[in-house]
Amino acid sequence: MTGPTLNVRSLCINYGPSAHPLRAVRDVSFQIAPGEAYGLIGESGSGKSTIAFTIMRYLRGGHADGQVWLAGQDVMRLPEAALTQVRGRVAAMVYQDPMSALNPSMRVGEQVAEAVRLHRGADRAAAAARAVELFERVHLPTPSDIAQRYAHQLSGGQQQRVVIAMALACDPKLLIMDEPTTGLDVTTEAVILELVRELRRETGVSVLFISHNMGVIAQVCDRVGVLYAGQLVEEGRTVEVLHAPRHPYTIGLMRAMPQPGGAAHRLASIPGRLPDLQDPPPGCVFAARCEIATDLCGDVMPALLPASGREASHGSRCHYRDEAEALLPPPPLIAHGKASLGAGAPLLEAVGLEKRFGRRSWLRRAAPVRAVHDVTLEIPPGQTLAVVGESGSGKSTLARCVAGLIVPDEGYVRLEETRLAAQVGRRSRLQQRDVQFIFQNPDGALNPHWTVKQLLSRPVQLYTDLRGDAVRRRVVDLLEMVNLGERYLGRFPREMSGGEKQRIGIARAFAGNPRLVICDEPTSALDISVQASILNELIALQARHGTAYLFVSHDLGVVRHVAHRVAIMRHGRIVEAGDPAEVFERPHDPYTRALIDAIPTLVPPPAVAEARVTQIVR
Amino acid sequence: MASVASLPRARRRPRLRAADVPFIAFVLAVAGLIAFGAAVSPHDAVALDPLHALQPPSLAFPFGTDEFGRDVFSRVLSGARPTLLLALAAAAMGVMLGAVTGLVSGYLSGATDEVTMRAMDALMSFPGLVLAMLVVVMLGPGPINIIGAIALVFWPRSARLVRSMVVDLARREFVDAARSRGESPHFIIFRELLPNVLALVIVDFSLRVTAAILLAASLAYLGVGVAPPTPAWGLMVKDGQPLIEIAPWLVLFPCAAIACVSIGAVLVGERLRRVFALPGAEAGR
């Protein structure tokens, strides 16, 4: 068979009433050749997961028009009985969260064996043997031992490999991977990406790879499509699209992405938000947020056409595809000058912090885990110290010890001359005001039953002498400080986007003019374009107020962008610290090196090119 | 420190809609029944009239009469007050005690939580009826004691319910945010956490009203509750039970009254839950 493995033709997906539907996906067409890996890039709400589910015809209340040809069969027109033949055998899915894709009360070996029995009618022994074989295929260590374990006994990376093994159970022609590495650490992510490359090379399976991370896409995909508000706005070979984008949205995404290497420039954020998909604009979907949009863009929807002088396969849905890059203003250089280090006394010092969890008791035998192990650090006034580490490194525990939310077993925190009480409740009101916290998850950090006005008035009342109307004025000032307006006063958290909620979290932290703000992964729950604007916001606020940051993150690109000093943490200890440029370019510790090497960059690994060649030859 | 009361209270609730009319009508009807039930009943609810004993429903006696010739319709009307006031008060008291216990215990956790919840377990280890009976027997009958006894039965059950939700909520970052801001436990419990469990407490209350009617009836059945001849609905069911084969209306109508109030209470509770549920949820839809 020589036709494409997957051929999606003018796919439209609507939700809600047919009179006034939410148009989640509009007129999307793409093909995946046998053995090819195709990436779909998009931010939340772009419709990328909806497309993935529709390929398997899991519509969940939606209505789809168009054609989806999977290995020569139109999935949209297959009877329900034939669909079960397609699912798993022709196309198999790998989901974002392996923990919820696995049954917690079933041994992982049995789960994979069950898939084999179901689709191939193999007997128990053969199915179990096949499961172990598959585990070996995905390089799980001691496969027959792992097969006997339950999902919670495996690490995140191992769980994801089990899910991949399950997807491979029936030798599918197409693997659909929906953000398969999003919840994983960079080093684990690198290993999974390598596995995907290897599987392609050795089994010739086609891959539809969905991600919001352009680095990850560059590592595995031959071709890529950029989705925005349910439309494919740009498509072409990965190298072409990511290195010479021809659509303002793609260009914006690339400029919004903080990178660990290269010159520090101010991240370009994309202002505005997604258009209302119940009432999409008649012209270009991106026009409202586009810096170079003209009247033409508002009225006429551009077609997905190649730019002149580019390969015919590289299309962009922009009227100005030829000159988009030149028309867009260049990214401004970074504003914050790196102040000299060690000037004056540190604002905050943490001395010999130690925190153990799971103390020995008559109920618990396990030895305590040292989450933070003898950590000493200092932050000069007005500067950012970034603490970097993977999950379980103890970085969040460290941040919470400094904030007084967790009481350390040993050590103490000093703010200038005074030693702070271990518990935040025991600190003076002034000390509480001086050290503020910005949380990772903007959804959880705001009380869902409070309006923005309540959320921001409270710290103003606690930390200042303002009363009555002055409080309201201060709250409006705070809102304007984070680029939100007075109209947000009456809103509840539910009525705001993730980025807006995080801005409220920032405004709340700055309500009392703090000296130190602890940022615990403040952008890891946000889209790239939103992340850029939040980071810019934090840098601007620091420049204006001289606030010091303790910035906790797993993302080296983000850290490179904001930090004056960086500390790498592993197993509760700081393994390396110093100037970010120094640490990233000449890491001394092998772990730091591994961490930096694992970051998916936009330069594709040679293996992708090779695999492509072998596919073509075959 | 700023006073708690000075926080602006801005809560956008869904506006009154046509769909709310039946709920409001129901609440008004129940309130009217409690207030004027006895006054509008056509016959005396307690006077004996042996000449009209055990009459089936007719125009004169729409719900029939009992073995003493008392009009069942009048008894149902005038029974609303003793039945419902007692049930509402007992349910409110039990749910309130439970909510406060659950909030405090769930938020403080540790030793406080352990001690409180084991005490609640101890209370729960008594069958509800036995516990209520013990209290009434010890303190003596009388509406206040019966209310207290029923509330005591509900207390641990509501406390558990609220605590389980609070334990979950207390892990959320907005509680950490409040702590790092320097808020007192009192503020966190009553201003941060309470609004989040309010919807649950209201649904709990609406279910407890029915349970309270039945528990009061059981107490009466065992002879420790409301004393005859008070026309409480539960008591009427109990009194009519021996005659159920020859005069089913004696049980049917008070049961129907209990069922109506119960179903209504649950529906109103469900509606209120939506009103108190996450603000912005409805507007966003």
C-alpha cells in the first residue's frame, strides 16, 4: 500500500447546539505518510487534542464533518463494529498522563496482556509473554519483574513506557501521542523522545505527535502543523517551519520561547486571547492579536499557501506570508542590566536548612526522606536567585521553608539582620509583608469564592494603613500594574484565563511592596505566549520596585531568562551554583551537564534525518 | 489588623428566573403551613368525635377520620408546625455543629483532628435512634430536648462529610497563600474555607430535614418523643399503623405529607447548591 497512513480532509468539529456551535476545529487537512512523524503544535484551546480523539472517532458530544482516512478506510463512515478493529490495531493512542491511563489495581503486565488478548485472541501465556517482549521493546529494565508491578510502583517515565508498550501491542500503523512528555522531567523526556525515534526507525510506525513544546516537536517530527483557534495556520517541514516561520503566530511563538543558550532578549509575548470560537472572525483567526494585520486580514480569510521562494510543502495562512518576518518589529533586547554580585549585605540568607519527611514511628518503618539537605543560600537585594531541579529535588520544599509554610528540622532564615521565625504565623506583620509567595497553579492559588476585589483588598488592608476608598484605589493601581484594568474588580477566578489569574497572584504578592517574592514555578502551568508576558511582567516589576526573587523552576530556559544567579538542586542538595551564563556554558557537575543536554532544542538530532532517509529508501 | 467585617462582599448570584418560581412557591407554602396550618384547619385536630370514627375520605372529611373521629385533614394541617419546626431546628443545629467541627478538625489536622474525629466515631457507634432515645430519656421529653437529641445524632455524620471536603481544600494553594499572608486560623476557616463548603452544607441540611422528621416519628413511636394527642405527622403514621388494613388513609396522608416536604426539601437544596456553587460557573457557560 502506498497511500498515506493518515489522511485528514477538511475536518470540522463543532460542539454544542447546531444553530450556534462552538467551532473547535475548522477545515483542517493534513496527511501522514507511512513511517513519517507529524507534529501538531498548539496552545491550549487550539483543538489539537480534539483532532487526535476524532481520528479514533472518540467524539464526546461533538459533531464532525470531513473525512479521516486511516490506512485506506474512512473512519467517519465505518460502522461501530469495524471501529474496534481500527482502534488499537491501525491507530493507537498514548496519552499525556500515564498514571490515569493505567488501571491502578491491575498489574501493568496484565494490562498489556489484556490488550493483546482482546485484539489478537492470544491465550493467556502467549499474551503474557508478548507483554514482557513489549516491555523489552520499550527498554524497561528487568521487563518480567516490571510486568508484576502496579502503576504506582513505577516512575513517571516507566509508566509512560508501559503506555507506549500497550499502544504497540498490536503493531499499529499509526501512533497518536498526545503530549506524551508534558508531565515528565527533562532528562526523562529526552529518554522517551529517543525511544520514539528508535521505534520509528525500527518498526516504521507513523507518528502523530501533539505538543505545545516546539523543542520536543523538533526532536521527533519530520513535518509540523501549527494550530491556532482550530485552524492550521502553518504547515511544512519541521526545519523550515521552526527556523523560517512564515506566519505571525508561529513567529510570535518562537520569539516567546525562552532558550537556555544564546543572547538574552526580552521575550516577545503575544497580547490578547483566543477569539470566541462560537463566533469566529470572518477573516484571519489571528488578526485580532497580530501586529501586522490590515483591513484585508479582518475581512478575508487567507488560504494555506506556500510562500514564494519556499518549498511548495511549506504553507502559511497569512496574506503577508512573504514579508511577515520582516514586517514584525524585532524582539527588543533585554532591559535588565545584570548588577554586580556581592555588592552589600544579602537581603535574605538561608542557613543550613534541613527538612526530612516521614519520621520513624511505630506505624512507619521507612527511613525518612531528606527533602532538603543542608542548604545554605543568600539573595542580594533586588536580584533573582533561581533554584533549578527536577521533580523530587526538594526545590519546592526549600521555597516553602523560606516562606515559613513548612517548618524546617534544622537551620534558619535571616532577613537582613533579623532571624525569621520558622512558622510564618509567628513572624511579625512587617516580616510577613516583606516575604511574599507566587504559586505554581493559578487555579488553586486563588479562592474560587472571592472576587478579584476581595482577593486584592485583603493584603492591602493587612499590610497598609489604607482604608475605605483608598483600598479600592490601591487595588485598581495593582491591577493596572499587572496590565489588567478596573473591569476585573468584580470577576471571580473562574471568569479569567490562566494568565489573568496568575497576574492576580502577582498583584496580590506585590500589594504590600515586598522585599522578597518567592516564585514557585510561576509559569509552568501556562502557555508559552502567556509565560513570556508573565516573565516580562516579573522582570519589569523587579526593575521598578527593587524586589528580590527566589525563583524556583524546572525550566532552564526560563531560568536563564530571569536569573542573576542560579543554583542547581538534586536530592535535596545544591550541587552547583553561580552565574547562569557560567553554569550553563561550563557546567562542572555531571548532573548539571546532563540536565542541560536533555533540553530539547530546535536543532533536530541527526537520527531524525537518517530515519527519514531510510523510510524513503524503503 | 483589619477587621474581618470590612472585607467587601461582592457576590454575583444568578438572577431570579422563571425556573425558580416553583421552589419559592414551595418554600412559601411550607412556611404558610407552619404559620397558619392550625388556624385554617376545618375541624378541631384533637377533639374526639366517636360518631364519625374511621370514615373514609369524603367531602366533609377530605382525608377521612381516625378511630376517635378526628379529621385527618385537620390533623395534617395542624401537625405541620410541631413536625416541621422541630425537624428544621434539629437539622439546622446538627448540620451547623457538624460543619464547624468538620471545618476546624479538617483544617487544624494533627492531634486536634484525631481526638475530635475519634469522639465523633464514638458518637456514631451508637445507632441513631438509641442515642436519641438515651438523651431524651436522660433529659426528659420536651421539644428542646428532642431537637438536641436529633442534632446530636446528625452532628458526627455532618462533621465527617464536611471534614472530608475540608481536608481536600486545605491542601489547595489558596490556603497556603492565606497562611503566608499571615492570616489567623479563624480567618482561614471561616472566610477562606467556609464559602467553599457552603454548597455541601446546604445539601446536607436539606437531606437531614427528612431524616429528622422520621427520627422524631420513631422517637414518638417508642413513646419518648412528642406526646399524643399532638398531631405530629410521624406520630399519626405510628398511630394509624395497626388499622392500616381497614383505614389506609390514616397512614397514607401523613406519609404523603412527609414525602412532599422531603422531596421538596431535596429539590430546594439542589437549587440552592447551584446558587452557592462556584461563582462564575454559570456565567461562563
